[in-house]
Amino acid sequence: MQPVIELKQISKTYFMGTNALEVLKSISLNIFKNEYVALMGPSGSGKSTLMNILGCLDTPTSGNYILNGSDVSKMADDALAEVRNKEIGFVFQQFNLLPRLSAAENVALPLIYAGINKKDRTERAMEALKKVALDDRSHHKPNELSGGQIQRVAIARALVNNPSILLADEPTGNLDTKTSVEVMEIFSLLQSAGNTIVLVTHEEDIAAYAKRVVRMRDGVVETDSVKQLHTV
């Protein structure tokens, strides 16, 4: 089976004057369809840089990134923007919803950029909201929703284009414990429904929802462990 994500010897170096800072050091990593992976590491480990490369927000200095069979590591910015819109669903800590738009309108935004007509946009937005159990709040604006509901709208927006991967960056960072549990249960349901999820977090209790944990330190993968299923 071909991986959805295939990283081959990925390195990233930032240059500041004559100084070179190597943030990622020859990382090779495969993630397959329907995996649920938590990416962890202390500050300075390189996990945020790796997340930006996975999300096609940045490109590696060397190495290859194969996403869904296409090498995106050398693509130009406009081509990367198209890949981001079609292949990757982003869920951020800050939600990033537009306050004047309803939940359904916020969810439909990526479809506008994809050139989808209004009728289909509305139908697909409602389908995505149904997946996060929020279709009954489709006409509500963000200020009429709770923090957990807002994040569920953001998850629906990430799902609306049927992306190859769902990339969640500290998705519970602005939520209380009870709401965090509700949001993480949504991710578990989405993974059970066939979605591929990469979760970036520094919280052990949030990472515990994932089926595989990749830990980074000093720009390399320190450990890569899959949870063992317990049988009676």
C-alpha cells in the first residue's frame, strides 16, 4: 500500500546572515491512509517546522515529500496553494473563522476557492457540519456558538473538500478540559470513518487519542510507536 504521506530524508535549514540553523535533519517517515498520528516534541524539537512542511506551508531544503503520490517538495507557491486547498484540511488552535459569516458559510469558504457553485457548496457544507453534529447550528455566527462548537465548525471546514489528510495544530489549546474531550471524540469518530489525521500537540492526554505517536527532539524523530491493541 502506498503511503498518503512519504517523507524521504527531509531536512530544513534556515540561514541568518552567515549562520545556518538546521531545524530538521534527514527525517524519513511514512503515514498511511486512515492512520491517526500524534506529532509531539518539546519547544525547539522541529515539530512545528515539520507540520508546516506536511501542510505545504513551507518546503524542505533537501529531501522529498510525496503527498498522495505527488512530489510536492519542489513545487512553486501557486501549485502548493492548490495542493493545500485540495489535499489538506487544516484545524488550528485559533479557529480562524470569519465573524460575519454563519457556520455554513465559514465551512463553505474553501469550496469558493475551488470554484464550486453555490448550490453544491451549501450541500457539502451541511454534510460536513452533520459529520461534527452541528448541522442544527448552521445559520449561527461564531459569536453565537460556544468554544467547542466553534472548533467543530473549523473541523467541518477542514473536511469539506474531502482532503487526503486532516492536519490539526494544537486543536484543543484554547478549550477547557470538558470541551477538549468532546472535540477529541469528534476526531476519533472521523478517523473511524476513514479519515487520515495528523495531530500536533504537546499534551500527553490529547496525544493519547491517537493510534501512533511520533516524538521529535533536536530535529530528528526520537521515537515512533504504535499503540498495541489489547485482546482478551
